[in-house]
Amino acid sequence: MGIKSALKELNGKVKDLSSLHVQTFSGTLEIKVSEEDKFTKLSDALDAADGSVNLSVETLMHFDGDAYNFVTDGIAPELLQVHKDALEAGMNARKALMDMVSGWIN
């Protein structure tokens, strides 16, 4: 990959790096699938679902350190851990990308 194309790709990724937004949902869904159903996207399958889903935890972290958090009352500790794990994975992915970019510069 040439430097010009790398910088172009990086430009698109920088927008993704400016914030980290993680939403964790809980609820119950029932999806009846027959052999004729050919779902290619999760949203298509969800359109055919019965049940309810609620936002349980949400975090929005900006690059400058500002953060917004929402935690619903009575959240199960296991669900909160799932959310924390997703946040950590998102932060690790951003760190890996920044390390890669830093390697290009050095």
C-alpha cells in the first residue's frame, strides 16, 4: 500500500477514532425461521421477531475524555460485565490502530 492510499484510508478511520459508542441491549426475542427464510442481515431477522428489547447500558466516550453513561436501574452484573468487555475491546481496537499509524510515522 502506497503512502497516499494509506493516508486516504487513515483519514476515514480518524473519524471512527474520535469517539467510542457502545450500547448494550437486553430482552427476549423469538424468531421463527423456516427453511425458506434467507436472512442476510440481522435487521431482516429482527423485523420478523416477536418480543421486546431494551437499552440497558450505553457509553459514549469522546477523544477529549468527555463521556456519557447510561445504566438502567436493576441491571444484572453479568450484563454490565458484557458492556465493560465491549468497551475494552473497542478501546483496544483503537489503540491497535493508533499504534499502527504511529509505526508508519516512525
